[in-house]
Amino acid sequence: MHYHQYYQTDVINGPGTRATLFVSGCEHQCRGCYNQSTWNPCSGHLFDDAMVQTIIDDLNDTRIKRRGLSLSGGDPLFPGNLSAILALVKRVKTDCPGKDIWLWTGYTLDQLSVEQQEVVDLVNVVVDGKFEQALADPSLLFRGSSNQVIHYLR
């Protein structure tokens, strides 16, 4: 898996102060997407064990209390990302007790494969649905268009 950007401190992508990872790879290619540079799954930087450890260390850093991890992109549930995202989510759940995980995906919950559902089963919140330019609304919290749904799972 590749990633485009990692923000160790973020207050935009989810509630509270968070760590946010923007992965590479998206097959939805929504018209009006603000993050088109993340569509190519090979663009950006290689996501490796050192990056995983950086995320874990940042989430556990007591100097800047982070509420959790946000996963966006691209699409974290892009098929080529699933094994790395699943491993990351499991590691956060094990090594960062009390931290929540938010995930943005262009897939809707009823479209998920078994492998994608395995990831979703471990996160706290999913914002699902493709970005629809005709339904774009900058006043929406944590989503870009009104068709997208925030699912509070646990």
C-alpha cells in the first residue's frame, strides 16, 4: 500500500485532535474530488512498518492527546489497501486503547466485500458513499456531499 499524506496532528477530519492518514488508491474517481492525486494506488510514499510505528507512537504520545485515527484517501477500502489497513486497524485497537477510528470510503456499507467488512467491523465510525458534486455542501460536518452517511458503529 502507498499513502499520500500523514498528519500527526489534525483537527479537521473527525472530532477532536487526531492522527490522519490519506492512503493512495481509489477506483471511484468521483467528479469534483478534492483529492484526485490519491487515485493512483502507486502514488505517494510506501506504507511500511516504520510508518505504522509512527502512527502508533503519535496516538500514544501524551504531550498531544489525540482522540483517535482518521483513515481517508484515496479510499482505505480500495482492494489493494485492505491487508495493510486491516493490520493497521488491528494494531491501533491492540496498542492504543481508548482511541477511536474513523474511516471514509466511497463504497456504501451494503456494497462491501467480506474483506472490506472485516475492516469496518473494527472501526468506530464510517463515512460512506461517493462524493456527488451535485450534492456538495460545504456546511456538512465530516462529509462533502449530502448523500454521504456517517455511521456510528460502536
